[in-house]
Amino acid sequence: MLTVAKFYADASPQLALSCNLLEPAEPAPWINPFIALGESVARFISRLDGRQLIVAINVPRRDFAAALIGSGWVMASAVPKLTNALEVLRVLRPDTPVRIVTRLKVVEDYFVCLDETKDPPRARFKRTQWHTPKIKAIQVLENLKEPTEMLRPSSGALGKLTQIEESWDMLLASPKADLAIVGTLKWLSEDMDALVLTADDIADQTETFSNCEPKSVTQSFSSLRSVLLPKEPKAATWFTRLYAGAKFEYQLSVPADIRAIVLDGAGATKHLSQIEVPVVVCVLDRSVADESAAEIVVQLRNSRGEPVSLSDRLGWSPPDGVEALAFTVGL
């Protein structure tokens, strides 16, 4: 599999972001490294041996950094084992909650029955029914509050480059959901709405803009939101929990399945010493005249930390204009 770190190391293809659907995206050299950082810390987690990895980066501006790092983490997710939907349906009991993925939708619903007298067989659920060949992936759920459905998100350029596109349906059906991002929710939301493309996609983007309504563009190109899939009230599947930095002190007891947290900004980073998850990435902003967060990181490294080489152990190098350090502490 071609990893994010690999295509970053090869310096090709360079990725591009587009914030405005009416303007073409432009490649930028700092996009790939931030995605590669998320992928690198995800690979390193198996080597932590009960310790916590902390990576702090100091950037000229925080725009997109947390969303890109989180996207790299998601792209490095272990692929669930592929299951045959018909075989799973044959052994399900009525009222079993499930998540199914079709070509167009992700659906959470209660199984009712499987009708194999039809050709092809038809699976009936509380609110929907599907011919079984249309079900690309299925996962039994422990519980379900109420049936819901959403449009199937695309893995977009990142999925194609990392070859995770082939396993995307299984990831949607059985998500790890082990990432959290803490920061200013409005800014994070705006960052996640950015389209991510390869340089080769830009010509296609321009053609799409000239021939389609802006709404249809989002169906052709994938946003960072489609990759991060934040947990929302009506989401049928999700990868990432979002927390407001200003209120995070009241939510320090994060769910046990969280394995990585990205702290976006000084307000979020001030909670660093109280967070007990395997991986923490702090994004600090040099445009803000507040060095308190940087002091917290340095103090923790000097008092309890064991240095980790970014290049030798993480296999990552920061882009121009970005300072970074990494270390581990005992949990």
C-alpha cells in the first residue's frame, strides 16, 4: 500500500486545497507534510509500549493544520476484515441493529428479515429495504438509538493516493472512531469544508466549475470533512469527535476508545498535561503573541519527557517555516 508518508517523501503528487468552490485549487508544499504527520504518528503507536507520544508543531498560521493531520490519521486506519453481506444477513436475528454501506448511502437500521425467494435476495430493515448485491459492507452494532442514514462520503484524492479507496466501504461500516480534535469549532468546521485534490485534478475541477452548479461540485471532489467524518447528531457513521477548546476542561474524561487527540491552538494545548491518550499532537500558532502553550510543552518535555527523533523514529520532516519536536512521557 502506498502510504501518505511515502508519497510525501517522493514529493509527488503534491496536494491542493480549495476553500471556494468557484475558484480553482492551488498546490501548496505544506499540505502533504501535515497529512504525513498524522499517518506517521498512527504508525508509531505500536511502538509506544505504554507511553504517550507528544508532538508539537509551531506554524506561521494554524489554518488547515489540525484537519490535515487528522486526515492523515484516518487514512492510516487499519482496514477491517471484509465480510460477505449475504452471509452476515443469513445469520442475523430480527431487531439486530446494523450499519450498511451502499454505493450512495450509509444506513443505520434494525434488521427485519432476509427474503431469499426473490432474485436477487432482498434484505428488509425497519425503515429501508435493499437488494443484497447493493450492500457493499455491513457491520452489526452493539446498540442503536434510532435508524438514520446519510449520503456515502467519498475518500477522494487521499483515498486514491493511499489506495484505501478499495477498503473505504468497510471503514465506513466499521469505523475506528478513535480520533478527537480540540479547538475553535467554527474554524475547524470551515477548514474541514475545504476540497482536497491532487495537482492532476485541478483541470477537472476547472471543467466541473464551468459546466456544473456549485452544489454538484461537492459530489465530484471530496472535502476534508468527508475524510474526517466528525460525529454529528444525524451521522450514520463517523471517525472523529470534535470538542470546543473553551469547554474542554469540562470534558477531560474522553471516551476510552480515543487513541489520538489533536490540540489546535494555545487554548486547547493548555490541557496537555491532563490528557491520557496514546498520541497527542499540539498545533501552536506563531501569529498569536501568547507563549504560555509553548511553555507548557517545553516544561513537560524537560521534566518528564524522553526525546523522539522526528526523522529517524517517526520518519517525518516538517515543511519550511514549521518548527517541531517530539517526545514521550509515561502514562
